[in-house]
Amino acid sequence: MYYTRLQVVCDPEFSEILMAEIAEVGFDTFMENDKGFEAFVEERKFNEQLFEEVKEKYKLVNPLLFYWDKIQKQNWNEEWEKSLEPIIVDDRCLIRAEFHKVEGNYPYEIIITPKMSFGTGHHQTTYLMIKNQLDLDHSNKRVMDAGCGTAILSIMASKRKAKEIVAFDIDEWSVINGKENIENNVCSNIEIHQGTIAEIKPLGAFEIILANINKNVLLQEIAAYASYLAPSGILLLSGFYTNDITDLNAEAIRYGLNEEKRDEKEGWASLLLRK
């Protein structure tokens, strides 16, 4: 399998915004560097026309350069993994790779080897999701993890004593990586599948649904999430900017979901909604 690799040279402070825009046109794996970032998409899924619209939108940004090439699927993040630093969320959860030395004691510890999947705790949205999970009662509840990436949120739910977790992602590599992380964290109550929520068709209702995905996907799938939520169930969302909250709330209200809490970190946001 071949991937299109886009190398972007930009101001590092602008990387997050541009990565979010590029994610909207199909790119699903990103690796930051000191000059900007690299983005990857399966060659057959690359939509050049949509990408040109993004380029036109940001044509006045300086510096901003794009370079293309084609590569075979591989672990592009290998060198990045080696320099990965542990993350501490709210002084209660340590997120680390297997090769990190453990320093200090925390109520929760999650071991994540990210490879090409999203969800290491380093991105603001993953941090926000984990932070909210630390305050959310998971005990003996069924949890859905939509767009699970590394399965970090599923693992957190398991460690928070959830009864059962159903996780899924459209990317095969994420599912493979998620299974490895689930095994490394000794979580026996997580099922992980490849596909969308419509393809997976989970059985039964869920007391908690977790979804850290981009805004457009969330808007498309809020109706589905609501249909799977048990009465008084919680939908915890992230993957969007603070200025997207209004649009997401407007869609959520249509399906009987009301905001109970919002959180923000460096321009990114999370929403906790109740049915």
C-alpha cells in the first residue's frame, strides 16, 4: 500500500490549525517537526481538489510551503516515538511509552505506543478527554469509544472500572495498534473493531460515549451517538476548536443532548453532554 506524504513548512505555532484543516480533506496521520509537520493519507483517498481549496484559503500565510512524495506504508513515527516525553494529566494520570522510566506515583498509568495512530495525550484534545474521564464515573457502565485511535480513552475507561468498552476506528493500523496497547495495559474488557459506527452496529445502549474526532464527523454522527445513549447517558466530545462549540451544541440539542460542562486548552475544546 502506498501513501501520499505531504511535508509542510510553516510557523510551528500555526501547525495545529493547519493540521486540523488538512484532516478535513482526508489526511489522518500527522507528525510534527521543528519546521512544521508531515501528513499522510492513503494514495487512493487523497482528494487533490479539496486540498487545493485549503491551500487557497491560507495562501497569504508566511512562511508556508508544501512538498509531496509517495511512500510505502511504514512506521513513520519511529524516530518521533523515541523522543516522546511522558504526559501527566491533572497530576492524576501518567501516560508514557514502554521505554520511559517511571518517576513518581500516580493513581492511573497508561502505557501507549502510538505508532501511526492518534492519541498519545500530547494533543490538547486527548488531554482534555482524559482529564474529563478522571472526573467521570465509569463504574460498571458500558462505554463506547468512537474513532478510538490508540485506544487510550478505552484503556482509561477500563482503568476507571467500566463494565464493558466497545471501541472502533476506520483505520486498520489504529485497530492493530489499539489491540497492542490494550494488551500492554492488561485490559480484558475492551472490544475493538475496524469500521464506522454504522458498519459496526454495536448492540445495546451505552451509559458513556467517547468521541475525539474532527468537527465534521461529530456533526454527522451526533444523531447516531444519541440513539445509542442510555437515558441520562453522557456523550463526551473533543477534536474541535472553542469556536465550534456553538455549532456542536446546536446539533446536539436536536437529539435531546444538553451541555453540562465544557473545557478548553490552547484553543481546543471538549464538551460533556447529557441525554
